[in-house]
Amino acid sequence: MKKISFWWIIGMLLLKSASAGEGMWIPMLLQQLNEKEMKAMGMRITAEDIYSVNKSSLKDAIVLFGRGCTAEIVSDQGLLLTNHHCGYGQIQKHSSVEHDYLTNGFWAMSQSEELPNPGLTVTMLMKMEDVSMAVLSGLTNELSESQRNAKISENIRILTEKAAKESGFEVVIRSFFNGNQYYMLYNQVFKDIRLVGAPPSNIGKFGGDTDNWMWPRHTGDFSVFRIYVDKEGKPSEYKPDNVPFKPAYHLPISLKGVEEGDFTFVFGYPARTSQYLPSQAVKLITEVSNPHKVNLRGTRLDIFKKYANSDPKVRIQYAAKDAGVANAWKKMIGESKGIRRLDGIARKQQLEQDFQKWANADVAFQKAYAPLLPAFESNYKELEKLTLANDYINECGLGIELIRFSAMFKPLSDEASKPKTDQKKLEEMSKKLQNQVKEFFQDYHQPIDIEVAEAMINAYLNNQPTDFRPDFLNDINNDFKGNVSDWVAGLFEKSIFTSQNKLLAMLEDASPRKIRALQKDPALLTLKSMRDFYETRLQKPLQNLNASNDSLQRIYMRGLMEMQNNKLFYPDANFTLRVTYGKVEGYQPADAVYYNHYTTLKGIMEKEDPNVYDYVVEEKLKALYKEADYGIYADTNGEMRVAFAASNHTTGGNSGSPVLNADGQMVGINFDRCWEGTMSDLMYDPAVSRNISADIRYVLFIIDKFAGAKHLVDEMTIVR
Ligand code: ARG
Ligand code: ASP
């Protein structure tokens, strides 16, 4: 046997710290829990520089963008950077055939040209406090779970109302560690957010869904916005004479770039992770639910693709739908593969065996912890059938656009069917629906939907048991002798929801009698059949099992923390501000293959294919590449870097987050993860879990040299 030397051990220790990347940490606890490790990994600033309530700090520049992304303030005039895919909805709304900003990009050359976005908000955390004691006060062991929850809700209500009144901020309390800790968050919400700039889609979305979730990547996934406030500097709804916001802090931007091994951290709003689930839950997600959903989505995507490839109009109509279906589809494939590769279920089972042994060994722990795992076991066993039944409603039934669209009319038809109809209300509802009808048909191609419907209904019939599915499926067997094509043909022939004109005419009259007839429409009847099935067979048991699992999970979480009492735990992501840190590093995705930690403009030219939509390159970008005209944005070799990979533990919601270097200067915008590592929401693997970021130098190069909007770069604080 090889002799283990002292140096070997030191080497292993170094190796261990070099790959530390797991964890989404609470900014307020960084000093206590993480600062030492962060400094050991290379950080040169302090935890207090990142999060402070006493002085301005990095946190003053980080905001929740809309409801699902992160953005950061990069100038003293409230300029914001986020991802292109985060600003996509806004860019699309401002686009028309004459001004196609999605295709061509948009740049406001002065503040007066910046475009308002009603409904878009930006939320800034002012401070946070641990309120666990107050939220959990008054709870006794005698309370049932529902009494316990009621008491907690009541405590939360009283605490938030009081804090909101005293502080003038919007206050929320969030649960951490599955209900073992609670934090109060004081937020300021800005409501006048204007679009400043966006690159053309073939830069902002270069590689499209083909490259999505993948490294190596060449996407310039960024867009630019600005926060406006009233003359007193207070958040306000859009007003033409509002002024740019003056933040307490804005991020300096470094042109020095990052190299393999450099320390980086990501500061943002990760949405949801489930790191502490028992093995049965991981199995249900990755071995049962994901594979079914992946198949169903794959079928739909194939149909979309067939039509999109033969008709450019259809490709545009289905671009956003396709992106939505494809994003989760690809993520689930990566997640299930990743867990299998990690042997994740067996690892969890091992932990559970240890837990059970530990719990049984001590009378003090036995009562609370010993029954947990068997209870999980039986709950998740019961959940399997219910989860799949629910998945099939959502993916198959509602995967048919006609059915999903008809659901929008359910409230209207219910209103018309009341014994005493309120004509005024009916007219108001009809009026609102008119726009939705027009929007729907603008992006609807019926031949696709018919083909999808046939495929989905067949899959539904083949995969869900006769005694546990909506009645309409059994009617297909009885009334149509199982001929799905006939049933689908009848659905599309008889339903009013296939006809824009008929629908608009109906909404125009708003006659209760005609609207009432919707109750007999085959699309709404199908929807009703699924709803009835859900309400009678799924809803109650799902609610009960989920509530039971929530409470088991809370106790299991506490137990894990007690058992491994010298391990540092981080709470699952819950859409609160977090810091995650790691290093810039490539990885080995497969045997004999190594991926470098950065990509360059040369790679864009290599991928270029004028015949493949995802790989079309702008003429102007090609010209800039030919001249190698990168100015101050080039790396030390004179190359243009586009993106880089690092081991920061991120998830959905981290999109748009700044990636910062050891000095707290911005070096990139986070936008994705690599496919091999997407199981990180359930189990992080330091060997292959990587976040993907646009190199900030590419972003500035596009703004300055490509778009000619240098005035925006001049506004920023650039460190050379
Ligand atoms: N995968 C990234 C995320 O989960 C980017 C999604 C948007 N891009 C796309 N090609 N669909 O949000
Ligand atoms: N692309 C994701 C987002 O939009 C980020 C991720 O899942 O890594 O938030």
C-alpha cells in the first residue's frame, strides 16, 4: 500500500478547499460563518463590505428584478444590468414589426429615450433580522400541526404589520431551514423601471435552446434598465418627470478579467432548491416524475420543431413557447442524469441509515427522530401515483393549447351561469378577454395543436390507469372505440375556441345565453373532467401528504443539524438574497474530455451558421472580429472573452446576478449552469456543477463598440 505522507494530506486538504463551492449563504451571517473561508480562498474584502446595515455595502447594489431574476446597480444614476432572458418580456412588449427590438436590439441614446415598463418592479433589501424566537413563540408540544401553523401565521402577521408601520418599508417574514428559523426582510420596492438597452437576440440569445444549459457557451445574455424615483428620491409609479435613482452604492466594474482558480462570488436571489430531501423524494423526482415529463415535453418539442423548420412564421410564433417548454425539459434531463451519475439516491440512503442509527442510539432523540424516515417512506410511496396523475393533467391535458386557452373563459362562463347574471360584470369580463383572444391567435398554429393533442391524449391513455384518470379519457374508449384521432377531430370541429371571429363576436355581444353555451363546449368539458378528477381524487390527499411531509421535513432538518453538529449548514434557496462563492474553473464533463473555463469571440465564429437560426451572427460583429477591434475590452492576449465557468452554487433566480472578484468588483453576469451539474438543486457536485456567466468585458464591448452606446459605459465606474 502506498504510504500516506504528511504532504499528501496537506495536498488533499488544499484540494478540498479548492473545490468548495457548495452553499447559498445568508448575507447577514457571512462574517460569522464564511468570511474566514472566503478569505482563505482569496477574497480581499470583508464580510462587512458585502453586507452591512451601518454603512453602504455591496448589498445596496443588488436587487430582485421583477419576480424571477436578479439585477445590479452599476452607476450612480441607477443603471441596472440583468440578463437578456430576464428583460425578454419587456423587450418583446416594446417590439413591433416597425421596431423589432428583439431581433435588432434597442439602445436609448439619451435618458429621454428610455422606455417605461408598467408592472415591472425592482426590490431592494434594506435590512434583515432573525425573528425566529418571536415567530415560534407561544408554540407548545400539545398543538396539532394545523394549530401550530395557525399560531405561526398569526405571529407573522402581527410582527410584519408592526415592523412595516414603524419602518415604512415593505416587510416580509420568510421561513429558513424548513421552518426552523425565520428572518424578517425590510424591502424597498421601485416601480418606475425603464428599458435602456438590449442587444439583438442573436447576441443576447446566441445559441438559443440548442446551447441552453450547456457549456461551452457564447451568449451575450444581458440587458440594461434604469431605476427612476420621484424628485424626493422616493420610489414612485411611472411619471414622465421622475428622475434617475441615486443609490447608496453601485458596483465597480473590473476590466482585469478572471483566470482559472480565481476566487469569485455571486450575490443574488436564488429561487428554490431542495438539498435536504429524503432519498424517496429524490427518487420520485428524478426517477419517476422527471422521465414522464421529459417524454411528454420531448414529444411536443419534436412537433414544434417539425413545423418551425418548414415555416419561418411558425418559428417566430412558437419561439417563446418553445423556449419555455424546452428550458424545463432540458433541465430535468440533466437533473436526472446528474443524480444517477452521482449515485445520489444511494448516498441519501446511506445518510438515512446513519441518521436512523444515531436516532435510535439516544433516548433523548428517539422519540422525535426515529419515526421520521418510515413516515417519509410511506408518504412518498402514496405520493407517487398522485404526483404522476397531477403531472399528466398539467403536461398532457394542459399541454394542449386549446384546452389551456379555454380555461381563461371559465370565470366568464361561470358568471353567465349564475341564477342572476350581472350584465355589467359580464361586459367588463368580456372586454378584458378580447385582447387575450387576439394575443392567443397571433401566436397559434392549429395544425401543431391538433398533432400535439393526438400525441398527448395517446400518451395519457397509455400511461395512466383506467381507474385513476379523468372520465373523458374513458369516454374516448367507450364512445369513440379508442379512436383518438376521431375524438381530437371532433374537439377541434365543435369547439368555439378554434375560431377567433366567433369568440370575438360572442364577447362583443356579451349575451348571457351565448356565453352560457360555453358550458357545453368540448374544450371546457374536457377541462371540467380534469378538474373534477383533481378535486375528487387528488386535491385532498395531495394537500394532506404535502402538509405531513412539510412537518416531517422540518423535524428531519433539525435532526440532521443536530446529528452533524460540526458541519456548516446553509438553508435551501427561498428567493431571499444570498451569497455563494467558488472559483473560476473548467471541468471534466466526460471521460477524456476537459472543458476550459472561458470562451471567446472566435468560438462564435466557429459556431456561425447562417442557415441555423440559433447560430446566425450579426454582420457588424463579424466585422469587429475581423478587425480584432476590442479596445480596452481585450484580454492580455488581445482576445475577446465571451463567457466563463465557475463553481458558484447557483439556481434559477440567480440569473442576472453579478459575479464579483476578490475585490468585490463585477467581472461577469450570471445566466445559466452547465448541463452535467444541474442536479445541484438537489445535490451539488463540486466536480461538475458550474455556473455560467457572460464576461463583463464582452458586455461592455457590445454596448460600446457594437451598439455605439459608449455613454452608458462612461456612466459606470470602470477599474482598469
Ligand atoms: N437555462 C437558463 C435558465 O434557466 C436560461 C433560460 C433562457 N434561455 C433559453 N434559451 N431558453 O433560466
Ligand atoms: N438560467 C437560470 C435563471 O434564469 C439560472 C440557473 O438556473 O442557473 O435564473
